[in-house]
Amino acid sequence: MNEDRRDFLARSGRLLFLTGAAQLAFDAVLRGEPEAAPNYRTTDHWWGMIIDVEKCIGCGNCVRACKEENDVPREPFCFRTWVERYHVDAEDMERPEVDSPNGGYDGFPERYRTGDGSKNFFVPKLCNQCAHSPCVQVCPVGATFESPDGVVLVDKTYCLGCRYCVQACPYGCRFIDPRTETVDKCSLCYHRITKGLTTACCEACPTDARVLADLKNPKDPVHEFLRTHKVQVLKPQMATGSKTYYNGLDGSVR
Amino acid sequence: MSVFFGHRGHLVRMAALFGVGVTGFFVLQALFVPKDFGVYGHYRAGALDDNRARPAAFAGRAACVECHSDVPDAAKGGRHETIRCEACHGPLAGHAADPTEKKAVRPDPRVLCARCHAANVARPARFPQVDIAEHAGQEACTACHTAHNPLVPPAAGQPGPAPGGTVPPAETPKGETK
């Protein structure tokens, strides 16, 4: 009885002086377990990504990690992220030769030689997490949306599989999951970033060619990076508000 | 005019039908549209939690070093220092949750090392890369290199390490995210 009253007083005291989220965290600390990010607030974050083309070595780690993490079908046309290899004649960047064998899942078998007057490089691609997404604008049922923290997500229970968004995305980042006939795309590992982890692709990237960025966090090194580097987004003329910034991007990349 | 008023019945019936239609619409809407639709925008607010519900397959380095604290020490100052554990060892959240039941598998160095270090024209020139067959023959990479700190110090009287090895490590302006 005495014990119960003490518990009651302690609990009401915490409720009085702490917010609900802080109390949850406090209880988790008392129990000695890590809390499942009870303090995550969507309004505190604005997610994006930085991709440094000059660092990408085309190992395909991101592609494999993404498929593993997000249970993406192994079919060679289902990718939440993939890597493209560009082979560009130095004087003719209008017509690059682009290939992406199985999205880079199995790496890139050597195809080109040095000294043929061309440049060759890898470009990782993923959902650009646009702030003004064409795909969101065309969805007739509200099955895809920009979350308050700046991630374009899919509501699988609402998706009709009408494929409007697949056509609307200027970057080709969406596909139809053959198992469910609903659309799927990069969620920027929403289940990870909301728990304080980085995305699976960034976790697996050995050269830090891709780095998750929280544009609302003043301590995130992204701000310093954007100040000191000349970056570009893909297809800026589409005014999609892309938040995937590419460093060292060649003009031939589409 | 008289024709119009003489057929008042038609208007009343039409209005009644319209009323039933509108009421029916709102009743069906209340029944079928989830309560949380439109809280943040034109979508179901619960979809955010649905997206968060997926379990993570990659545990993250912080979880790895809780037990394997010797590895960061071994990699310190080396070329592989900043690489996260699961970049090479694969997703191991299951192992992190239950280390006795789920064992991590040691990767095959001939396959693993080649993924990054096999020569490829499209790779940045400053990245260390070799023709595997020419560089190592049939030997396993780990016969000479330590995986966690791969640079082989040059033997006395020998030139520097293998091609690419003389290049300074890639700068990491962004460093770690976590």
C-alpha cells in the first residue's frame, strides 16, 4: 500500500514537471533500456543527402544494402537506389553512354579502357526527396506524400497501383513492387533516420560518397559542406526542390 | 409560370433526392475515410508510423563496438578506419540482438576486397586499385594485408607499396554522420 502511494506520487510528479516525451525517456532510463527515440519530432528535421561523385567507386555496396534493409525485390528492375556508370566523350557531353548492369548490384565488369579520350565515372542515384515532388502532385488518392520532416513516403495501404507517380518522377526513382502491385521507392530509410541511425546505403558506403544530411540541424556538417563545395541537384530546371545534392557532378548526367 | 409552379412536386422530389445524396456522401465519408487522414496534409498521418515500423537490418557501428571494441583500435590510423563495420561484414542487426544464436560469417577476402579494389577505369584514379590476378595471383588478400588496417609497410630496401598505395587517402570533409 505504502509502496503504491510512493509510485503514484513519483509518477504524478514526473507528469507535472516533465513533458510526456521526457517522461517516456525518463522511464526508459529508469528501466535501463534505450528508448525508441521518444523525442523524435518531425518538425525538428529536414532530411536530404549529399552525394560526392568523385568518391564513388562503384562497389555496389549501397545497392545491396538497400535491397537487404528494405526487402526490395531482387528483380533487376526494382531499385530504391542504383549506381550508373557514365562513359562520356570529352568533347561531346550531349551523348553519354550510360549503363547500370543490375543497378550495380553485382558491381561493374570492366568495359572501357584508359586513354581513349573519354571520361568515366559512377553516379549513385536514389529518390531526390523533392520538396515540391511531381510524384506527390499526381497521386489521386493521397498515397504518397511529403512528410513534415521532408521525406517523400508511400502509404502502401492506400496505393492503388495506378502508376501515375512512376511516370511523373523525372528521375525514374519509382517502381511497382511485383508482389503487391503497389508503388515502392526510397524512403530514405525512414525507420532508421527517425531512430538516430543513418540510412542503410550510407552505413554501407565505404568511401562516404553518400552522406545523410539533416538540413534543420545546425550542428550537421552538411552546412559546412554546402558552403565550401560547388554542388548541383539533378534536373534543376524541373524545379522539384530536390534535396539530394551532388558534388562534382558532370554536365552529361541526366 | 403556371407550368413551373404546377410541377412543384418535381422540384421537391429532386431536392429530396439531392439531400439524400449529400447526406449519403457525408455518411460514407465518415465511415470510410480514416480519422487521421488530413492531419498533416492530404494523406493518412498513420502512414508515417507505418513507415517507421520496419525493423532495421543494419545495426550501426555503435552497436558493433559495444562488444568488438578491439577492432576500432586495430583500425586506428589506417586506411579503413572510417569504414563502418557492416560495409564489409553485411547487415548484422540480428547478430547484435542475439550474438549467441546468430553468428556473423567471415567474408571471403578474394570476393570482398575485389568489389572495391579491382581495377576499373570508372573508379577515381586516386583510389587504390589493382589487377587482382596480376597483383595477388591465387593468394588470399589477407595473406599480406590486414583487413582492418590494410597498408603493408614497405620492406627494407623495397620501393613503396603496391600501385595506388602511394596515393594519400581520400579526404573526408564530411566525416561521420552519426
